Amino acid sequence: MTRGKGCGHCPGSHSGERPCLASATAKARAWLLVEHPGPWPERIEHLEAPEPLAEAIRAALAHGIRPQLIRRTGRRRAVPPSQVYVAYSDGPDVWLEGREIADPAELAGLDLAAVAAGRRPGFGEPVDGPVLLVCTHGRRNACCARTGAPLARTLAGRFDPFVWETTHVGGDRFAANLVCLPHGLYYGDLGKAEAVRAVEAYLRGEVVLDRLRGRAGLPEPAQAAEHFARERTGALGIGAVTVESVTGSAPFEAVVSVQGTRYRIIMESAVQADPCGPDCGENLGTYIVRDLTLLNEAALV
């Protein structure tokens, strides 16, 4: 039996392994990022802001787009212009657009339906470099501010201007959390060294399996199957692994292609103990791989 690798421990937690694989949010494929210096409410939909911004947040949620408030570390702008990004992270054709706005009313011109469908809205210019989001949302969970803020400062010192602080990204118990856009890669329980390695790998077009939570937008079993296939084969290129299908529930059966070679993976879901207490009582699920075998094309006929 092979278990997913652990991701360390929440500061102040009890000892014990806490795997973080397959814990990226499965509901985020499209993104709206808006610069806002704060204060940030516990939930973004409760933001007290000028109506054009609040309306854009509500409209994004209605379209199934994940909105995030962002701000720079140590030099927060209190007045416009404000940076806005839109991104799509599903599948091989990911993209990222960005522009500065002088007035939140400009957000009314953003075609959210196009963003949700994965089409570039032409709202801003294509962005070649990544956007790196570090959750520092202390009002949502104190661990995110305590661990995320110093991590954001470290990364900004090395990878500015790619780095932004952001509101809740999901998975408080895995703080400090990092999201790499446009691919939607989630990393958790990061120290400074692990985060730097993750970003350096992302800039090379690769992932680092240590502390990798998964890719946003994929169902959790698919995230687990991709992780186990990478672990077995050593394939680290972002586009090197494709989960073709996941069926069943107890156990799951996945078919995964790794650079043209196909594998069948049998997995079971499991519930891990929660060592963090009630404030971190989310993302308790994990996955155990029972079998991973090379798949003959004939076996699919």
C-alpha cells in the first residue's frame, strides 16, 4: 500500500502526517483578481466596497468564476489605478490577461460569460509571466496571515512583480498556501525554501511533488491520479500528464496518460485525523493508491 506523501504540519499542530495531495479547489477554472488594499472581510462576497466592484464580485460568483482580492506586499496602493487580472486554468490552453483600471466602473465592460467559458475577453493585454498568489487572509484564518505574510515577503523579494497577497484560496489547514496562475497549481504547508523551489519549477514549466496540493478545476480523484502517476514515472512537466477518465467511487479507477504512455490507477479515498482543531477542520480527505499498472491498448478494446 502506498500513501500520498505528507505535507508537514500546521504551526502549533500535534505531530502526525497530514497529506495534502488532491486538495486544490475543484470549483475554480476561471479567475477574476482585483487589487484591493483591504481590509478584507471574512468572505469576499461580504466586501464593503463601491458598488461597481461589489457587483463585479457578485457577477463573477454567479458565472462560476472565482474572485480573489489581491494586494502587493509592503506597498499597498490605497487609490486607483488598480490592477485587474482574468485567467483560465482548465486544460492545456490556459491564459492570463491583465490591465490597470482607474475606476471600478470599468469592470462592467468585462465579458464574464466569455471568461467562464474559457474565451479571452480582450479586457486587458495578454500576460506572459505568471501570477503567484500567497494567501494572507488572516481574518478568515489566523494561520494564513501568520505563515502567509512572511512567505509573501520572501517570494516578492525574489520574484517581484509576479507575487501578490490574496484572500482565501481554500485549505486553511495547509497554510502557507501558494497558487500559481494561469495553470491553477496549488501548493500547501510551504516554508520559504519549499516555496522558492515550487516557483522556480513553475518558471521552468514543471511541478514539484513535495507540497503540491493539486490543480484547481480538477475533481479530487483526478488530482490524486495525476499525483500518483507523476510520482511513479517522474514526469514533472506541467503538460506531461493527462487524466483521461476517472470512474467508480469505492474504489476509484483512473486512466492516465503520461507523455503518451497509459496507466490504470486504482485508488481509495480515506479520511485523515484532524490535528489542527476546529479552526482548521477542512480538507480532511486524502487518497491511497492500491494499484498502478501499465495499460495495454488491447485492454481498452
